Amino acid sequence: MSSVQIDRLMNVPWVESPFFEVIFENKELDEESRQFVRQYHDQGYLVVDDLLSSEECDAIIEQVGPLYNPEVPDGPRSRHRLQDAWVESPSVKALATHPRILSLLRLFYEREPIPFQTLNFSAGTQQPAHSDLTHFSCYPERYMCGAWVALEDISEDNGPLLYYVGSHRLPVLSFADFGSSVDDELLHARYDAFLKLLGEKFKFEKFHAKKGQCLIWSSNLWHGGDGIKKQGSTRHSQVSHYYFENCFYFNPLNSTPPLGQYELKDIVNVTTGEKVKHSFNGNEMTATNIGNNRSTLGF
Ligand SMILES: O=C(O)CCC(=O)C(=O)O
Ligand SMILES: [Fe+2]
């Protein structure tokens, strides 16, 4: 009989396993790793101090500056938002592939991390609270996370990142779980009511980060951008989003998992520059197009 590793028992990251305590007790980890894992499991995030030096932060701000488009109010590459600047900027790429982040993610997920998207912001996003799993999902669930890095000091003035401590333990929800289609008025009413209850159930914190500090959030930690109190202030920051190997990756806004219908996401591994294959339990998936960018999946 082959032996069973309890931390690999199920397709669930071990830090989020229902058997976390017993796995944790039996794992050989140094003291610092134990603290990090405990924090990430309990609270759903980890703050990493001094990830970047002040000069490294400035180099990113300088490299991405000319890529913002002041003519475009919002969208992937607009006035204050830059998606995938890693393509042009070696400093953005170096942050997304930072060895310290990658080694923490290997510790938490025990799979090879795949940085697949970078977002640079020059101002606070004021984004309503959300779980990133409503925007980019994967199966097995929860093999995803974000690393948010302050490129300048963040205060109450410039719209800090805000997150709900412990909310990562909520079930994974898609818009379909609010019982409605994406454009439906009822969906918005339900989502707003959900956010109100979220605020009552979970304590929120604001990340008054020091320049160069990083916060890693687990896939289902609800977070958003707080309001900008001082109009016109900058809030230079970079978020890198990560998936992990041996999963399939999809857009939940155009997928219906109970029906086996998915819009797969074409992702490129920032580390290698290569397209990532969709797989499950070690098998590469095949996708059969059923129209409207959706596919059914098989092996
Ligand atoms: O920077 C922010 O205010 C939030 C960004 C965010 O939610 C994300 O990139 O997933
Ligand atoms: Fe987010």
C-alpha cells in the first residue's frame, strides 16, 4: 500500500485544509515559517516587511510612468492603472518573480507558483470589496493569491488597501451564487447586501504600509481600496497575481461550473514567458468549444 501524505490528501492548499491543525503539528518547519503559516491560515494574509528597498520602488515608478495613458479614464491601461507592465518593465517583472515571495508561496501552497498578471496603480483604486476568485478562478479552488506592494508610504489620505480579516474562510462564491446573471439589478442589490453583512461579521483592517512593504492575501480574502481622503494624492503600488501549477484556470464571470462549462483563461507565466497548460491531477485538459468563448473540458 502506498503511503498517504496528509498535507496532499486533497486538492486543497494545506494552509486552508480542514485538517490544518494536525498537518501543522506534524510538519517540520523553522520557527519563522511556523509563524508565517499560522498567520496566513488564521487571518488569510501575511505582511512581509522590507521586501523592496526605496531605490527598487522608485525604479518601478520610473519605469511604468510613461506607460500610463492620461487620455483613458479606466480600463487595463489607463490614467492610473497598468495591467501587465512586466512585459515592458524589468523592475515590475523582478517584483512579480521576487524570490522571497515565491519561496513563501511554495511554503503555503506546496506547488510551483505561477505569476500571471501584474497591476500597477498610481492612485488609490477605491475598488469595492471583492474576493479575487470572482474575477479569476481555478480548479482546484483556492490555488491563487495576490501580493500587494506599497511603492510609497500609504496613509489614510491616499486610499489604503482594505481587507476583512478571516474572510478567506467563506465559501468560494461566484456571481452565479448570488442567483443571478451578471447584469441583473437584483444581483447588484444582493451583492451590496452581502458586503454590508461582511462588514458586520468580519473586522476590517487598512494597510498603512511603509514603502517597500508587501501584503500577500489568500485567494478568498475579501479586500478592496479605501476612499481617497486627500484628492489628487498618488498611491503607487503593484499587485502581482499568482496561480499554481497543475490546475485549470478560468474566468468565473463567463463560466458555469455545475454545468461543466468554462471560459478558460489564456495565461502566461511571468517567470518563463511561456503559455501555461491547463491540467488537473497531472493530466493536461482538452477543451471543446461550445461558443461564446466557453468550452467543455476533458482529458
Ligand atoms: O490596490 C487596490 O486597491 C486593490 C487591488 C485589487 O483588488 C487587486 O488587484 O486584486
Ligand atoms: Fe482584488
